[in-house]
Amino acid sequence: MPEKKFCVFATADIGDAAFNRLRERGYQLEIYPTPEPPPKSLILEKVGSGIDGLITTLRDKIDAEVFEAGKGSLKAVAQYAVGFDNINRADANRYKVPFTNTADVLTEATAEFAFFALADLARRLWPAEHLVRENTWGYWHPYLPFLGDEVTGKTISILGTGRIGQAVIKKCIGFDMNILCYEAMGTNEKLIRAVRQQMELRYGSGMQRERTSIKYVTMEEALSQGDFISIHVPLLREGESETPTYHLINEQTLRTMKPTAYLVNTSRGPVIDEKALARALKEKWIAGAALDVYETEPLPPDSPLRDPEIEDRCRLYPHFASAARITRLSVDPNLGMAGRCVQGLIDMLEQNYGGDMTKMPYVVNKEAFR
Ligand code: GLV
Ligand code: GLV
């Protein structure tokens, strides 16, 4: 049990199970009570009041202003998400405030969602259900009113072969897909070997008819050869990395894709130039897109992605990929984002691992403490 009563402000309700873990340890909690994100001014006020820890979501901009307000008191930020582009890492490092994320526990949920989104798009599940609901089904017919495209046996390009990209690859093996990988941070030969072994086993035992392959390729090859392109990169803006991902998908890269290809994005919205994508869909440079994330969230009412003309080939979801019950709310840090988030906070505030931030498994900005 901690000797000091830690004060924590949570910008969102991450569930009682997780909060009770903190309460049992004597923490004093304040939870922003309503579903919308709190205004920045309120976060500044809470941090300025001397809290020890902050629980954040991807909706909260955490930057120098916040760290300055918490100077001398704010000891830890626990982010409830795997992505942390809302947290200014350089600012956190300058103020020496460690922050954690909730990687791993949402990997499979996000990967399966990406795959299901791809399936929804390619097999036209959404317009198909509308036929039934709107009583416009008509007849069973060989090709009317529309057909989709089969996923099995096709080529998928995975942009980003980190945890989530790899989990999508695992699922694609089961659909007899050829896999092209693009990764700015370098190739993962162990992954390639393991996947090839699986593919050979499946082919050798007659479970799949054709031999399939996996390899790393250039971005250009990934875009021009994939029947499906699935994005799994972090959002890195200009100046944050030597290989920024902001608007990685733009007019030029969209024109590189096949007119029959589908694009799926479950990473971060600003990786795609949405204006260019809306045009690509309207002018049929590509066959379709399924999006879970947007440049502005929620998606503004006047977004060109809402154009009714492209509705049949543009699936839009509400940043929902990790939204599975256990994934979001389990208090077990090996299963749920809530559990991992509070464990990260406990590690940082209670100085677990001998107080060595570089040894804490969920701390992201370890470099600030070396
Ligand atoms: C969700 O988008 C996350 O980063 O966890
Ligand atoms: C479709 O329902 C079929 O029997 O081919």
C-alpha cells in the first residue's frame, strides 16, 4: 500500500473495476463525469491544483502547457490507448514526466476489426443489409443489384508491421492471402520466416489450394500491387520522425493504387489526406475505403467522405476498433486497457521497479530517464 494518498484526475470514466483498484490503494480520484472530453482549461486547472497523476485518452491534448501547470507536482500520465500522438513526447521528456500507454491488450481486437472492416467493404455487407431493410431486395439474381469482391486468395499490403500489423497478417494467413509488407523502421525477418512456415504447412497439407507468399517491399510496390491496403502505422508529424506518416496516403499515393484496390485505416486519421481520398473514391481511382479514424473526430457533418455518391464504397466507423468489452474494461493488465492503464499509473506513482522508469513495462518515454 502506498504511504501517501495519491490524487488522480481521469479525463474519462474507464470503468469502476479499474478505478476500484486505485480506490482500494487509498488513491483520491476525480473522474470527469460526462462522456465528452473535458476542455483543456479544465485539465490545466486540475493539473495546476497539484494532482499526482493524470489518466488521459486520445482526445486530450497533453503538451508543455499541461506539464508547466503541473510543474513540481504532476508525476505521471497514464494514457488509455495504444496511440499517444495526443501527448507531446518531447514536452513530456523536457519536464521529465513519464507516460504509459496500453499496447498489446488491444492488438487482436484492433486487428480483427481491421479485417472485418475490409470484409464489410469488399463483400458489401452494409449496402446488402440495406436492401433487406429498405425492402428493395427484389430477387435473387446472378449479378443484380451488385456484386462484391472475394477476399480469399487476394494480395494484401500491410503498411506498418508492428504489433497490430503482425496480428492482421496472422489473420490473413487463414484467408490464403499473399502478403506484402512495408515498414519504415526496417524489416522483421523472424516474422517473415514464421509466416512462410505457416503458409508452407497449409499448402503442403492441402488446406490451401495455391502457394502463397509474404515479403517486404517498397511503399510504391505495396501500394501498386495490393488488392487491399491496410494501414497500421503510428501518426508521426513532420519533425517528430525521420519518416513522418502524416498524409502518407495522399493524391499521389492514391493514384499509385490499383483502381480495383480497397483501403482500410484503423490507425490514425491524419495518416490519410481525406480530401484526396474523397476525390479518389468519387473519381474511382480506387474501389473503396473503410475508415475507423479521421482527421477530425467525430467526423464533421460537412466532411466530403459523407458524399452520398460514394456511400456504397466508403465505410465509416466511429473510432471503434478496440471497442470490445474485455479489451476496453478488464481490470487484468494482460487483458484490458483499463487494467493496463491503472497498472501503469501505479507503477509510476508507487515507484515500482525500484523507481526505475526504464524498467517499467508500460512506460513509453523511457529515453527521458536513461
Ligand atoms: C486507439 O485508437 C488507441 O490508440 O488505443
Ligand atoms: C446460393 O444460395 C447457392 O445455392 O448457390
